[in-house]
Amino acid sequence: MIYVICGPTGSGKTEIAKILSDRLQAPIINADAFQIYQEMNIGTAKISVEDPFYNRHYLLDIISPEKDFSVMEYQQLFRAQIEQLSKQYKDIIVCGGTGLYIRASVYDYVFEKNNPDDVSDLEEMSNDQLYDLLKDLDPDSLNNIHINNRKRLIRAISIARTSDITKSENIAQQKHELIYDDIRFLMVLPEREKLYENINHRVDHMFNEGLVEEVKNLLNKYQLSRTAKAAIGYKETIDYLEGKMSLEEAKDLIKQRSRNYAKRQITYFKNQLPVEIYPSKEDLLKSIS
């Protein structure tokens, strides 16, 4: 059985995964987009290397923060890891909050095969211009892309003008079926007030544990990749170190963005995965005999 422990940031997923791993003697596959990066520890709330459960984790600390990393790369690593671990273990735990990583890995998610495209011309366009261009190239894709989501607009246009089929055609030809038979999606969802309290406390704890020093060390040691710098907590701390905001402003912004991210995670999991929702870790763990 594959147990997918998902939920918003600050909901207690890691603790649940550890308890379940101990109970089932099962390995844990990381499904957090930023915990894959080496030396990005405090800001990602990554399990410590000193924790006895660290060695039960897979797809953790596997990429240099200098490198970009894609959903497609994660999908390939995840499926290979599942195949390998299933030969040794009866149960496998997947734990993380990156919904797209999870869905792309356990469903028949096929990535578009397209040639590299120079999007410099698209970068110069306004969102309205991008929207109108995509309307001409692949109008069906606009059903799932907001006019203000510039990144996805550019991506869809790039696919449409370099691929044999459009993004919407690629999605339509997929069955949207799970590729694993025995799998459960378990989501822990505390009350909103409690969740936000957890998030705020986590951010304060990160700074107390030395987030600023961690970011300083990363900047001194690496040329951080675009995806690594996009992590909430890191980009704001970088702005603080560059004098763009005060430390308190950075903390408040991280808390705000973390709360907003939690809202998006909840929406995604509810709409994109057949999740069983539990209000607490105790209730979730009771559901697993």
C-alpha cells in the first residue's frame, strides 16, 4: 500500500509520516519541491540529519541548489524509487505538500514533447497580449489558465508553437487515471486558526534556528538556481540581506505568503486528489490499521 500524507504547510505531515513509518516499518519518499535541495534545511522545515528517521527518507537532499529542477524530473525519480522500494517493502509512505509533484507521479501524467523555444519575445508582451496570442494558438487551454498567471501563459504559448499537439490536446488524450492500484491519499487539515498559528510559529522558529545565516552561507557558496530562490522564506530573506526590507518585514511577508500558499495547497488537494480529510494527526492515524 502507498500512503500519501499530504496537506498544507504547518499541518504536521512530517510527524505523521514518522509515526506511520515506525508503525509499518515503511520508507518515506519526500514530495516537497524544496526539500530535494541540499543545504536548504531550516527554511524548508526539513527533517534533521541527526533524526533517526532521516535515513528512512528518499528523494531528500538530492539536488544542488545551483540546479533547476522540474516536475518531469521528479516524476521520473519518484517512479523509479517506487519500483525499487516495492521490491523490499510492503508499504511505502509519500509525504509532502507539493501537489503537482504528487499528482504527476501517481497519475498517467504525460509531459509535452517539445523543442526548446526562445521566449524572449513573449517576455516583452503584456499579460493581455499573451492571453490574446494563446487564444489564437490554443483557445481550450485558457479554460485552466488565468490571465494574470504569466508563467503558465508563456509556457502554453511555447508548447503550442513548438509541439505537434497543443497543451490542451495533450491533457485531453490522457485518461487521468492512477497508475498504482493500492494507494490512499490522507490529508490532515487543522482548523484555520490553528493552522495559521502553526505557520506563524514555524516562521519565528526558523529565524531563531538561524535562517539568515543559512541563506548567507548558501549565497556565499552557490549561484542559487531560479527554482531554489523561489522557495518561500529564502527569497524574502535574500531581499532582507540585500537591504530591500527590514528583518521584521521579511518575517511578516514570509508568514503572509506561507498562509496564502497553505490556502492554495488545500484547494489543490481537495480538487485534484481523492483525499480523505482528517482534522488531526490522531484521527488520521486511527484510520490506518
